[in-house]
Amino acid sequence: MKLINYFSDPNEAVLTTSFVLNKTDQITRVYHHQEDGMWEFISERAVEESDYKVISMEEILNIDEGLLSLSDMEPGFFAYRKEPNVAFEIKIIEE
């Protein structure tokens, strides 16, 4: 898999949750944070800080290759979808 744009470093650290890693939840929300450029790949479930896990960009893309469609999403934006295998909608993060 060739990585492009913001996903160009397969070893980049990204945030996800234990629910995504255990395949209990599907990724429905993706944040590309403005302040630090960090990526966050989560579901709609409310999570505690202890639920977060740090993994590599390559690992998250192995969980869901459909995320490649977001590789050019600028910092300060988030993407969401109602269910897996549906196109993401992208919006600006309003803080």
C-alpha cells in the first residue's frame, strides 16, 4: 500500500481506541487536530482517556483501508460517516 499526503509516514503515531483495535467498533469519526497535527480514529462511542491507544498510521490503515480517502484532509478538519463502507463527510473542527 502506497501512502500519500498526510499519511506518508507509516510509522506516524495516531490515536484510536481499544474498541477499534478489538474490532468491537468501526471507525466513524476521524480528527486531524490543528494544534499538534495528531490524527484520531474513533467510533461514536463515548470514551474515557484510558480507552485511547497509540498505534502507527500503518496499523490503522490495515484496520480500514477506506481511510486512505482522507489522506489529504488538512489539520483542523474532521470526517464522519454514519456507518462503515459509506463515504466520509468532511467539516471544519469548530472549537
